[in-house]
Amino acid sequence: MALIQAKHIAFGYRGIKVLDDLSLTIPGGGVVALLGPNGSGKTTLLKLLLGILRPQEGTIHFRDADISSIPSRELARHLAYVPQVHREAFGYRVFDVVQMGRIPHTSFFSRYGATDMRITREALERLSIDHLAERTYTEISGGERQLTLIARAMAQGARTFVMDEPTNGLDYGNQLRLMDRIKSLSSEESFTFILTTHHPDHALAIADRVIMMRCGGIIRDGLPHETITPYALAELYDLDDRLFAIQTNGHAT
């Protein structure tokens, strides 16, 4: 059974199509990286897969159920959005930010119970950031904030994470640490990650599958080392393929 299946979806803003007749199937497990220039429809596709937007044409199914028929609180227990690094307006503790992931499992007026507290602590421990629990979220590093947001998604109970440019705003070291954590969660614990990136090298490093998008459609879809080639990147970004010529001993090959 496919985890997510999109069939012939189309979506546009103010009469201008952003996605047109796009179909894809995503099985459970692994890291799927979406590559493409700005305006190619990557973020819109993520919003459709999350149920935030509804396709104007076509259908999207999550575990064989039309995603539009799944209540948002129920969907949030399985599918989580992990935003880019950001700063909260208020100085919540890291523990509090992660605990917010339990909201889909509580009633509006209820307090967090012992189970919520336990799951929050376990999420912090699994991401190896339990030592940050009492720290203020706005005062920790960008990489630590991103791990906190992943821990919050785990506390939701979700096993499928949707991430829009997760390394954006992180320094090089934190980019590597975050990618290593994503890869280990996927390979060792069978979490599914669907993420966008502007860095082909990141996709090569951690993805199990690469989908290249251009002008609202998919132009290539396959294994990273087979999909990310100089010629494919030249086509994707409308560049002269000589820019990707490999230099060997000072000579192009």
C-alpha cells in the first residue's frame, strides 16, 4: 500500500497554474528530496500533500484514504510539517515547544497528562537534545531549534515528516548534523521524510529518491546518483552544461 499517492493533480493561484497533471507515489520509509528552481511548484506540492491546500484537479490519498476526508487532527497524528528554523515570539522552554506536538491528542481545554509528558521526554531523548529541555527555545542554535521541531513532530506521533528547505539558515556544521540525523531516523527507524532543497549535494548525501520539478511538473524521478547528473541539472536550472564539466588534472572531461 502506498503511503501517499497523488493522481493528475493541478493547482493554481489567481488563474495561473503552478502544478499541472502531476502524479507521484511515495511508499513508506526513506528520504524523498524535491529539487527545482524557485517557482517550480515544490512548496505548493508540499502544502497539497499536507492537506493545507486541496487540488483543483485530481486526487491525493494518504494510506488509501482521500486526504480531504481525513480530519486535520487525525492527519496530524501521522503526517507532520517541520518548518524552517524560526524564532518563536515567546520564550518557551524547549520542553514546552516539543510538548506542543501533543495537541492533536488532547481536547481543547485539557491539560497535558502523564502520557504526554513521557512522550515529550522520549522525543527529546531520541533526538539527543534532552539536555536542552529547560533551555529557552529562542536562545539555542539554529541546528538545535531544527532538531527541537523534529522532536515536536515525533511527539505528535507522526512517522512522516514534510520539510521545506530544512537546512535554510543553518551554518555548514549544523547542516551536516541535521542531514545526518534525518538519514539515521530514516534508515534506522523507518521514518519517512519528504523535503525540498536547493542543494543537489544534500540530496546526494541523504536521499533515497530524487524528484526534479520544473514548471509545475516532474521532469526526472529516480535514484540520486542516476538522477543528479550535470546534464539533468543543466536542464533543471536552464544552465549551460559546461558549467558542470568535471575538471580532471586541470582539463575538462
